[in-house]
Amino acid sequence: MKGFPKGFFTIFMCSFFVLFVSGLFLIPNMLDTHFVLPTNTLFFKRLSLFWLRCFVKTHGAFAFVCLVLLGALLSVHVRIGLYKKQRMVSGFILSSVFFLLILTGWGIHYLGDELALLAAAVAHTVLGCTIILVFGAHVLNRHF
């Protein structure tokens, strides 16, 4: 990416990969906490308390790292993309999904109502799983 130090894209991709994978490991516990589903199957194993804490802390720490990286992207990459009018649709969708992920992540931690917490958790999970597709479309498609 132009305008960034060498290695920025690698750090960006690695940070978001760790954030995504740590979020995937949290899904079975979220499903078991809020829904009555058989999560101790071959593909869905509920994590022990030790591993749950490790993945929650990793997810939270890398969320802050990714927020800093997103701030850097907003100041340079998005501004250049708007000026050149390139990938406007996918960039807008990607920015919107990131904003909604930030909003629902905040809601998971600070909403007191059980139903609102459940809605935020489900929305955060769905958005987190779909962002890979939106990001892939943004990177691979030059005209979208």
C-alpha cells in the first residue's frame, strides 16, 4: 500500500488474522451461553475457562491494535482512495462493517440488558464472519 512504511500491510494482515481466529474460537462459548445448542461436538468444543480467558484477552488486545491500524488507514489509504475514486463501493461497505463491528463490540461489553447483549453478540459474530468476504472483494476486485 502506497503511503505506508514497509511491512505495514504484513502487520495489518497478521493482526486482523489473529483477531479473526481468536473470535472464531469464542463462537462455541457464545452459542452455549446464549442458546441451547450442542456445542461439545466434533467441530464445536466449548473452551475451558483458562483457554476462554486467553482467547478473550487476545481478541481484546488485538482489537485495540486493529483500531490503531484502522486509524492509520483512514488518514492515508481512504483519503487517497476517495481522491482517485477507486473501489468506492467496497471501501464504503468495508468501512461500514468495521464501524458496526466497533459498535457491537462496545455493546457486548457495556450493554446491561440481556436481550440487547444477545443482539450485539450475534450481530458482532455475523459481521466478523462476513468481513473476510468483504475484505477479499475489496482487495481482489479493482472496480467494486
